[in-house]
Amino acid sequence: MPTHGEQTTIPVKRVDGNAAAGALGEILRLDVTTAVAECRHCTASAALADAIVEQDAEGTIVLCRSCGHTLLTYVSREGRRYVEFAGLASLTSA
Ligand SMILES: [Zn+2]
């Protein structure tokens, strides 16, 4: 057990992005209604179901209920889908 101030070396391997598929697949399949989102702007954490959503024919914008900043943006246009998690510090499954 390292004491305060000591550094430990944890072995890390570098491989290509295929190695992340399993982990990302798990988090992207989570129940988003109960997942807890942490806002990058105000650090508030709340269930994604409690966020504010603005929608139109092409997209969805999810806003932090605490500060009103954008947590994530989803756009579907011409058969392509785009998602941006710019304001999301983290997303945790319940
Ligand atoms: Zn916020």
C-alpha cells in the first residue's frame, strides 16, 4: 500500500480504438432515464430524466436544469446521426 507522496506505476497498454468498443457499448446502452448526468458548467448532478429538453424535427438538446447550459446535443439529418457531449462532465448508470 503506497503512503502519501509515493507514486505507483500501474501497467498500461496502448491498443487501437476497437478495444474501447465493449466499454463504450455498455455505457451507451444504459437506461438514460435513470442515468445521472454531471454538468461540466455548474457541477450539478441529476438524473437525465430531470433535465430540460428542447426538440425539433432534426434534433434534441438536453439542458442542465440547474444552470441552463447545454449538456448534450443530438441531431439526425439525412440518414446520419450526430451526438455531442460538450457540457456533460460524466454520465453514470444508476
Ligand atoms: Zn449546470
